[in-house]
Amino acid sequence: MRIILYFLALICFTSCLNDNAKKSEKQIDNLTVEEKEIIQTFSEVDSLLKSDNGNFWGKQLYGSIILVDPISKIFYSNENNPTNDFKQIRTIFSDSLPANITIANTAINWNNKRWSMVMLPLPKDKNTRNNLIIHELYHRLQPEIGFGNIKELDNKHLDTYRDRLLLKLELEALEKALSSNDKKIKMQHVQNALIFRNKRHENKEIKNAENSLELNEGLAEYTAIMLSGRDGQEMTTHFTQSKRDFYTNPTFVRSFAYQTIPLYGYMLASKNKQWHRAIDSTTNLTDYFNKSFQETLETEKSSEEIAIEFKYNYLEIKEEETKRENTRLENIKRLKVKFLENATLELAFKNMNISFDPRNITPLDNLGTVYPNMKVTDDWGNLTVNNDALLASDWSNVKVTAPTEITTKIVKGDGWELELNPKWQVKEIDNTFKLALIKE
């Protein structure tokens, strides 16, 4: 009898184990495709950065990450918040962001924690996906490694013919250097790249402006590329394709640093893997590269002569940039009429959060920059723009076209909508519309 009871107990125990296994399988199967991909992504990035073990910058890069849907604001994270309020889904967590947090690829301080934020959906390519997340993890760590107070200056010169031409020639020379196996020829291309760069930087304001973005975004992208898990051939392929994609951007004003610093940095790393640890927020990277590559930059040749001699696609680039310059000048005329001659709504910033696409913007002399798409959250409400907004050069306000519809809660215009918070209204003053607090 005892033997029978033993076998019955064993069968019951085995059955329970099988049931638990089935439940566990069911839970795994109940994950969405997106959740499975996110779990895998966190694991891949964690593994890559564990291999680095904090050596790259002297501190661990892996940390709190939020992957967020920009429409629903539902997010997934690799860690819970300090009060453990997020819903746990196996090894990840989920919740939704408050309405006052602007969605962007960035680093934010929220819930007594510093997070890297990345917008969903993630890139399908593994290397690109890892690259993106590590880039934002760098921004999360940035204040701890001495690059936290960099003020980005305006690089509107990179929307003009001459400086775009010189930037493209610089990148053409760097690409040739990257693909050359002959050390002497490689260094000649690097020298040419620096010649084009130094011609652009003869103006000190331009030199400082480019440096501000290269220290901020260039170092972030260099870090991401170097730790993304690519092998040597994948690196070359990435740089080549990235440069081609970059050329298709409508403007280079805010995106150039994603190309320049990774290229110089990757080649400099073959001589000194830790070169980036020797710089700080006061370093001028052009001066640093001039010294590090130990090149003699004096030459009597013009940029055109160098470009033609070394086959940097000069004539093709010149033709492209001439056509673009003519189109740009016509567009500037149109935008000046839109924002300077016609009535507008000006929204002064109080406690602004802003997101925009940096690849498609138009500098408007010293007045500011026109962004085709933008989202702003401030004390007065939420602004969504899909057809041009003029952001002041000092980032004090943003202008949109005159309203066509005004209610107590919603204000609309040509390609924009403003959702007003309570106690705020839009008033017309001398053919200009402005925000004002409602007097009680």
C-alpha cells in the first residue's frame, strides 16, 4: 500500500512539474514579438558592454534604459523605478510616461533616476540597433565623465555652399584613407581631410561651433560604433554606407558630427586606443587631430586642385551643391515671407521640453532655425508642428503661422496644433498673436 501511495505521489509530483513547465512555456509564448525583441536587445547590449567592463571611459556604460512608443507613450525598461511601480514582464518592465515628458532619443532625469530614452520601433539590423542604444547610454553617462555641460552652438554655416563643399571633400578624403592599406597613402588622405577641415575652420566661430557638436554628439557616436560589436569589415561597410546616407540628409547642420568624429577616431584608435580618454570638454578636436596625426598642413594647392588630384568626386559634388544652393536661397525667401512679413503666433518658453528631426532644418540668417516637424511641451501646453516652426536662435521662443481656429482648449493653424493648459489663452496684439495667462 505504501508503495502504491509512493508511486501515486511521484506521478502527482511529476504531473505538477509538467503543469508548471507548460505554464512557463505558455507565459513565454504569450509575449508579443516586440517584447521578445526588446528582451533580446537588452541582453545583447548588456553582453557587449560587459565585455568592455567599463574600460572605454573608465565607467560602466550599461544602465537604465527606456524604449518608448512615441504615440502611446507606453515604454519598456531594463530596470524598475526606485519605488518598483512598473509592471514586470519576465526580465523587463513596462509602464507609460507622463504627458509632460517629451519623447526623443536622449537622456532624461525622471523618477529619481537617470535614464537613456530610445524611441520605438527599434532598427531591425542588430548592429544599428546596438549602436543607437549605446549612443544614448553614453549621453546618460556623459555628466559623470566630464562632458555634461557642453553648450551646442549654431552650425548654420553648414547649410551654405562653401562649407558643405569642404565638409563633403573632408569626408571623401577620410573614406579613401579608411579603405587604403598603404600607410603612407592613408596618411596623405588624412592630411588632405585635415586641410579641408582647417580651411573651414579659418573662422574661429565656425571652429568653435563645430567643436561643440562634435564633443557632444560626435563622441557619443564614436563610443557607440566602437562598442557596437562590429568587426573590421563591418566597420568599413558601416562608415561607407553611413556617409552615403548622410549625403541624402536635407541639411548637415546637426548631423555632421556623427560622421567626422567616428572616422577620425577610428583611424586614430589604430595608433592610440585610449585617445578619447586624453580629452575633456575644453579640448578643440581639430587642434587635437592636427597634433595627433602629426601632419604638415601647409600647402600652396587650392581645395579644388587637391580634390581633383586625389579623385574626391569634386566635379560631381560641386554640381550637386550648386543646384542645392539655388534651391536653398529660394526656400529662405519663402520662409522669410512666412515668418517675417505675415502674422505669426509667438510662444515664449518657460519650462520647455522639445523634440525634432535634426536632419531637415533650415537656418534663417540670425533669426533662428526653421524646423518642418517639432513637438514642444511647456507650462502653456503642447505644441505639435507638421509644417514649419521658427525656433529663435537663442532658444527663447518658437513661432508658427497665425491661428486659423482659436478655442479655449485647442488652437490650430496651417500645419500645427496647440493644446492649451488651463489658465492660458491666445491673444492678438498688433497683428501678432501671443500667449497670455487668463486673469482671474
